[in-house]
Amino acid sequence: MAKQASPKAPGISPIDLTPDPAWRVVVLHGKDAFLRLDATARIRKALAEAHGEVDVIGFDGQSAQVADVLDECRSFGLMQQHKMIVVDNSDQLVKEDARPLMERYAEKPCEDATLVLRAERWNPGNLDKAIARVGVMCKCEGVGSGDAMVWIGRNCKSRHGVTIDKPAAQLLVDRLGPDLGRIDSELGKLAVNADKITTDLVAEMVGVSRQEDPWTIQSVLLSGDPTAILHYLRLVLDNAPRDAHIPVIFAYSDLAKKLHGMAVANAQRVNLQAAAGKLKLWGASRDPLMQLAPSLRPRRTQALLRACVEADRGLKSGLGEPQRVLERLGLRFAAVAR
């Protein structure tokens, strides 16, 4: 019988995925197609190392019937080799009346087959628990810059035959963002030109194509890290259309308003969850703002909000150089968040 997945298996990241040939059912769900394909390739490699040649059979969940997929899992091939059955759009296969059939299969899967279910979306339920006992569920929703760095370090040599130093990997992520599909493509191009990828090579051959969403700077402002704030601000302003400072100062002011609202709520001992709902907290800034709320002081947050409003008024009147104004405000956010 397949080994049980770890307790963290249902929510495992593709970066942390170490394929186990004992898995019999695997779910790869999320919008990042590259991560789904990369995880599939690694699972196939692990199966090949454990069983020798692997027979790969594909289905499309939009047209396939669950009975046909499960029959393929249970049937024996002529060469008695291990089979890997891959179902794309599997959320369309595993729904309504078909779900109980898949649950029963997951309770007693075939030892000679590994079923890989891939989908952009996945509806959670009791099936997830059954799968976690005999396999793994992996969220392929994209990664952050830190995970992208880890992925580069683990995969550059094995996928492209060359090494890359850490500063070069950091520059690559800075220029492209944490899109592993684009990063892998650029690594392939860079590998043709050198035995080792260096910062000079990345600077010469990889253009800056990363465009940061100004709103995501809110989570960076809440980090309390002045260096990270200034670095991210430069990325936003340098890689965005003209007048990029306009949405940035709006994002600053919006966050300052939320900070002050949470500070007042905390001072008045209002339930923070209720306060967050009234303030319509959303996006990557929500969780860190909730964690920060107990340490906020209304006097400081009010001063920060006033500074943002005055800076916005000044920039609209043509007073001050936008980047310098935003840098100074960014440092004030860092002081409040520390």
C-alpha cells in the first residue's frame, strides 16, 4: 500500500514537493500551468527511477468519463509496467455523481498505477482527505520571490546543465518577477552562452520586463523593512508607465487610512475582525495589517495619514520630486510598522 502523505500534504507548495513513487493519487491544482507541468515531470521521473519504464496515458476531464479513467487505472498493460494516468481539467471529471466513485477508488487505489489529476480549480471536500492518505495535493498558484530563488537554485543545473550564482539569480528574479515559466525560458537562453550564469550575463542579456502592481506595495510597507520598501518602490517606478507615482500615492493613502482605522478600533477595544470587515481590508496587506493592529497608536497613524494626504496634494500641484516624496513616506511607514 502507498505510504501516507504527511499532515501538510493537502496544502503543499510545488517548491516543497519531493515526489514519492509510493503516491497513488496526486492532485495538482492552481492557475500556474508551468508549476503543474513541472510537478508532473518530477513525479514521472520519480516513478521511472522506482519502476523502470512508465506508461503515460492522458485524459481530458471535460470529455472523459470517470469510469473509463478508473478502468484504465485498474487494467494491466501488456508489459506489466507501471502506469501514470494524467487527467487535465479534472475538476470537470470529479464532480457530482462521479465524486463518490473517485472517493472509493482513493480508498483502495491500484498499486500499479499513479493517477495525476490536474486542474486550474479544485472543489475541496471529503475526497481530499482520502487522497491525502494515499498521495498528495499540491497548490500550483504561483510563487513569491523567495521561492523563485529556491527553485532556481534547485533546478538550473539539472534542467540546463549550467550553474548560477546567487546574485545572478536575484537579479533574474528582480528583472522578471517570480514567474517560473519565464525564468526557466531565460535560463535556457543564458545557458547557451556560458558554463556559469553570472550577474554580468543576466544584466547584458535579460531586459527588465517586470511590472509590479502598485497595490502590492502595501504588504511591503507593512514589513517594517526600509531596504525592502525602497527596493520595491524603485521596481514599481522604474518598470511602469509614466506617472506611476499616481497609483502608488493612492495605495499609500489607502493603507494609511486602514492603519489609522485599525489603530482607533484597537484603542477602543473593538473586535479587530469586525473592524477589518468594515474597513474592507483585502489583498496581501490584510493579514500583516491584522497582526500589526495591536501595536498601532492612533496618534502616529493619524500623523502618517495626514502626511500622505499632504504629499498627494503637493504632487498634484507639481511640488516635489515623486520618487523622493514616496521614499520619505515609505520610511515613515517602516517606522510605524516596526
